[in-house]
Amino acid sequence: MTATPVPSTTPRGTPPSNPHAASAEEVAAALEVDPAQGLSSQEAQRRLDRFGHNQLAEPVRRPALLRFLDQFRSVLILVLIGAAVLAGLVGEIKDTIVIAVVLLINASIGFFQEQRAEKSLEALRNMLSPSARIRRDGRTLVLDASDLVPGDVVLLEAGDRVPADARLVLASSVEVDESALTGESQPVPKRADSTVEHDAPLADRDSMVHMNTAVTRGRAEAVVTATGMKTSVGAIAEMLATGEEPQSPLQRQLDSLGKRLAVIGLVAVTVYVALALARGEAPSDIALRAVALAVATVPEGLPAVLALTLALGVHRMAGRNAIVKRLASVETLGSATVICSDKTGTLTLNEMTVREVRVGEAVLTVHGQGYDTDGEVLDSDGAQASLPPLLLDALALCSDAELTAGRDGDGDGDGDGDGDSAGIIGDPTEGALVVLAAKAGLDVTARRQEWPRSAEIPFDADYKYMVTYHDEGPASRVLAKGAADVLLRRCDSWLLDGEEVVLTASDRDRLDDAIAAMGERGLRVLAVATRLVEAPSAEPHSDVSSLTLLGLLGIADPPRPEATSAVALCHRAGVGVKMITGDHVATAVAIARELGIEGRAMTGAELSELSTEELADVVDEVAVFARVSPEHKVAIVKALTARGHVVAMTGDGVNDAAALRSAHIGVAMGLTGTEVTKEAGDVILTDDNFTTIVGAVEEGRSIYDNVVKFVRFQLSTNMGAISTFLGASVMGLPAPLTAVQILWVNIIMDGPPAMALGVDPARPGIMSEPPRRSGDQILSPARLIRLARVGLVMAIGTLAVLILAREEWGEAVSLTMAFTTFVLFQLVNALNARAEHVTVFAPHTFTNRWLWVSLTTVALLHVAAVHTPWGQAIFDTVALTPEQWGICITVALCVLLVEELVKLGHRWGSRRRDG
């Protein structure tokens, strides 16, 4: 076919805007290429200079310095910076240095963790180095796919990945797996002589092949019409560039916490200054203690503990096959209320499997997953069943798919051959038939060698069947497979109890009902038939008549075995699971039912008729969205967000990428996921395992739980310090804690115990609780009351020790005892912080060995501060007697006693209400 240039106002060689609506000749003419010769090397270079490389645009990266400064953007950190500056202005250089060091450590941990995640992602990106087989200068050559230009003639065969969007000019029995782009689980037939309307959906453009899809059958030649960002994949990548990522729940809560703490600190300092001025204290002393009090109101260790907790969570997730690109992503998963999951390849194996066989009246069930040849065929009683020999032959011989030795099927990765599964080359549906034959005990390769084809009729979408001929003595055996409704009309007999029996009208009705029932269960139904002919007819399709039906096969892309339990665990944890797929609604509903995803189904067409508000009204009721487009997925995520949900979106295809970016957290598949999807995701699963997401949810909940523990621990200390200062001022007592002593309390409390709380193991039952509401605050009113109560107990105890000891042993001893009592209060209160609602006296109290090590270390350090000469010189302390230590310890235990009594009262009240 030679193209004739046509007059045009556009530059020469410009691709047509809608190549799917033009004939192959028109597209070639517009691109000024002869498909039989391809472009010349010189013209290809000119077009490469004009159109650029066939690559997706790299996202704009913020400079490293700006990304480092991003770590200082939260309100809480800004408050700490202000406190550090103020401390420096009044001469408290130690406070300034400590706060600055904490802030730098926090920023460095966050920055380097994000850097490491980016490097991991880059390593994944570099694993792919696609090439393309093309025709240029009349010769066939292989070159890097990034060098393709519009007008290049691409040569494609089964197993090839399409390197760019292209218009077919030659197609022989071509089918393409477009699941990564459209969500359609079945390979799509393609034709070179087809044209469709300008506005036809992507899934209906059967004359086009698109970047990153895979040819599963046949041979094709196509003229490249779009490269790089101009492709269908590029259009989705462009959507990502304009997408907005919602702020994580923890980020919102920490900002709110920072504002509340700033208000609390301002009020406390104002009251203290007013009281001190009323008492006539020196302005310099007032300023020094006001700064100390301001620093005491802010948990400066929170950013460091948060960074450590998130970094350790990221590290644990990496060990569980998840690469986390942003520290906050793990915590965000912990607050997820809905997981929107793509079906194909995420909840399912993306490996077609024969799951049901009907031979005569017998209905047989096929066990085993995907392309793994381990499996068996069972009858309705669960007993081993055999398939008719001719049916087995048809499965193996009337197919072009080939089995290949594959991955380690037992999942242990040891490569020991135990359960090693097979992969397939060729059409997934044909692969399913060949795997069934192997499961039934047939050596497919040997059988093909023993009984080769003598002729064939290749599959074509027009007549929907494939036929092979095999010599059988002087005659030829016809083996046919194809769409059940098509082949059934060409059968006049069927196998019944091993005998060929004439098909009656009632038999046909029962078979039609069986086919319909299998379809309603989400199965794609194929028929297999046979006959003997003297020799292949000159009109081959005339041989596809008077057939004997050998059996019906129900084929589906099965759920991942582990996905069912993962969905169940999500439900127990109060996390909804919604399936969003481009596949047919019957198939999607059937898979959802197997997985335990309950709720009504909605198609993309129905969704398009709803406004944003109408969709938000019904989105909670819908569990399955089928035949949806990328725009629909984004709309679903936004509707769920509008309902107050924290949305996690999982997926592997390009069609999932925009929704991943719109969700609070996007989870991309690392093995089967496209590069666009990995770029859009916040978390990348290197094993494509849905259960890893559930593990991440648990990890995120544990992280948030630990952050709350630290906040309770630190703020109760701050409340105690504020109450003690203000109480002493009102009562006319000397300041119970010096600025250096407050600094010491902050250092030891923000140090080992706080870090130990940050790495606390997940408490029992954390995945049996509903997710926290997105509007919940870390510093809720109930928690603020609890913290105030704890702080009040600390203040009363510290001031009581100060007053009584002052009368008994003098001011120096009393101040040391007050200081010691306050420190011991913190050690005891660390146990309270771990158990907000349950008793401390439980086995879980002893599960965090690091906490006990840290508490012991802090206690020894404080003993040194009281009893060593250097400690006494720095902290203005004096040595205490055993009796005095006993008083301090006894008073400090009061905070544990009070909280245990309160929790006991709550439990008793709950039992009375429930009873």
C-alpha cells in the first residue's frame, strides 16, 4: 500500500487527530509513510527532533533545599522555632540549642527517608528497558522504544508490548490485552479495516493499539500515530500533573494541635507574668521563668518522635514488600475508612482459569489457581473426575498458547520446584485451556508432537471460533473451540455418558440455560466440539457443522487466594472495600461475591447520569463499580471524600493512576503496575499482594496510637509543669523548678521514654476497632480533661512535697525533693500513657522492653543528678536520704492510683449500662 500525500494546512507528517475514525490508508497518507518501506532514517531523525522522545514527561522535582525546608512547615514546628528564638533572646542558649537540634534531627529524618523512597522508585523504573521492532528504509530493525516517532511502522507479535499509540494497517487474528489501560479483563480483538466514530470510547477503538498494552494473539503491523505525552497513557499522566493530593489526617491534626498548644502556652505565660508582676518580682527573673514556662508548654520532642515512629513504620513496611514514598502515607492508611480496589490484577490474579466444565449433564469443578498446573477436576460429590480424551485433545491441540516453566509456585521463593507454577505464552484464554489439559494429566507438548495439525482455521472475531484438523487414518479429525452460543448452533449431537447422542430441542434449552447461568456467575463460556470429515473442505467453514459437543468451559480471572481473607480482615477493622473495574458488571459482581464484598453494583453509564452530589448520596451503598473510565474512578474517590471518608485507592493500570493521585493514599502494584501508576502512588507493593495493604493499615493504626501515647505522656508533663508553676506563684512559694531543671525534665522526657513509646508494638485488638473519624483530634476535649487531671495530680503532689519537706528539712532539701517527685511522676505516668482505657496491670504492659530500659536509664540519670557533685552543681540539688526518696516515690505513685481508679469506675459504669 503506497500512500499519496494530500494537501493540508498542517505541517508535513502530522498525525491525524482521530486516527481511529480514519482508514489505514488515510492515516498513512497524513503521516506521509509507505507502510511497506517505513520512514527513512533521515526523516525519522527530523521527526524525533520535532516530536521529541517517546517518553512520559518526568514530574517536576522540587530542589533538595526546598524539600528540606518543607519539613519545617507545620504549625507545631513553627511554634518550637519561635520558642527557641525567644529563649536565645533572654540568654537561655541551652534551650535554644536543644530545640534547634531536635528540629534538625526531625527534618533530616524526614528528608532522607523521602530521598531513599525516591531512589527505590527510580530503581523500579529502571528495571524496564523496552524496545520495539520496526520497519525503516525498507529494513526490519530493533531499536529503543524511546526513539519511535509518528509515522514509524511497528511490527507486533503475540507477547509483544505495544510501544506507542498506533493505527493498524495489517492485523491477522490479533487480540490485545488492554486491562492496564481500560480495566477490561478479556483480550480485545483488533481489526485493520475497522473505523469508529470520532468520540468512540477508548475501549471501542478496535483499529488502534495503545502504549503499554500487550499483544496476546496474532501478528500486526501498525503506523505510530502518537508518542510520549500525546499517547493515551500520556493523557492520563497529564491528568496527574494537575491533580491535588489531600492533606493527611495526621498533618491536619498536628497543625490543629500546634495551634491549641500555642494558645495554652500564651494563656499560661500571661497568667504567670501577671501574678509575678503583682508579687513584685524582678522583670529579669520573670522573663527567664516565662520563657522556661513557654518551652514547657510545647512538646518539642513530638516532631522527632513522630519522624522516628514513621521512619520505623516505613522500615517495617519495606520488610513486608511495600515501598513507602512519603512518611505520612503509612499513618494515613491507618485512618482509611474505604479501600477502593481495582479488580484485574489486584483482587484477581489476572490469569484466566477454567473453573467449571460441563460434560453432558455432569458439572465438574476445577481447582487450582491461574496458570499453575497443580490442580484437580472434581465431580459434584467431590470425587476425582476425568475428562473425555477427545475433550482433552481439543484443549491441547486447538490452541496456540504454550506452557512455560514459571515462578516458584509455593510462594516461598526458594525455587525448589515444590509447587513451581507454569506461565503461558499466547492468549490468556487459550492458556487456561492448556493448563486445564495439564491438570487433567495430559502431556500437552508430547500430544502436540504425536498428533500435529494438518490444517487450521485461525480464530477471528467475525465468526468467533478456531478450528484445527488432524489426520486420523484416511479421515481428518476436526477440533473446534469458540463462543458457546456460536458453536452450539453448529452442533447436532453431544457427549452424554460417554456416548454421542442427538441434541434435542429440550437438550438445547437446558444447555442455553446452563450457558446463561454460567454467564451470570461471571464466567466466560466456551464450547468445544468435534467431527470427522473425509478431508478439509475447499470451503473450510462448511466443516464447522454437524459437530458433536464435547463440553462447555466456564472461564474467569479468579480472585487472589489471599484476597478473600484480606477483605474479611478489612471488614472486621471497619474498613469498607469497593471494587472499581472496567470489566463487565456480571463478572465484577461474581468476583465481588466470592471475595465477600457486599453491596449493590453500578455501571459507568449509570454513574455518568449522576451529579457529584447525587453520587455522594449513594456512593456508600455501592460496592461494585463496573465498566468505568478513569474519570469515573476520580469521581468515585471525590464522592467518598465528600462523605468524610479517608480513601485509599489501589491499582496497577494506567487507568488507575489519576484516581490514585486523587485519593488520600494511592497504593500502586510494583510487579504489574505501570510506571505512571507507580509515580502516582504513595505506596508501591513489590509483591502485588492485597494483604500487604491490610498490613499497612495495621501499621498505620499502630503509628497513630503511638503518636497519641507520646502526646498524652508529653502534654501531661507540660500540664503538670504549668499547674505547678502557677500554683507555687499563687501560694507565694519559691519556683519549684528552675529553668535548668525544666530543661532536664524536657530532655529526659523527650528522650528515651518518648522514643520508646514511639516504637510500642501494636496493642491487642487494634484491628478489631473501627477506624478513627477524620475529624477526631489528638487533643480532644475528653483527652484534655484527662491530661488536666493528671497534671493537677502532679502539681498537688509536687507542691505538697515542697511545703511539707520545707518545714521538716529546709528549702534546699524541699526543692530537691520537689524536683525528684516531679521527675518520678513522669516515669510512672509513662505507664498511664500506654494504657489510656485499660488497666496497666496486664501482660501488655511488659511487651515494650525498650520502655522499661529507658525508664531505668532515666531513673539512674536522675539519681546521678541528685547524688553526684557535678549533678548537684548543675541542677542545684542536694543528696536525699532513703526516707526522703521513699516519700518522693510514694507520692509519684499517686498518679497511677488515681488513673486506675478512674478507669475502674468507667469499666463499672459501662457494665451497668450494658447489663
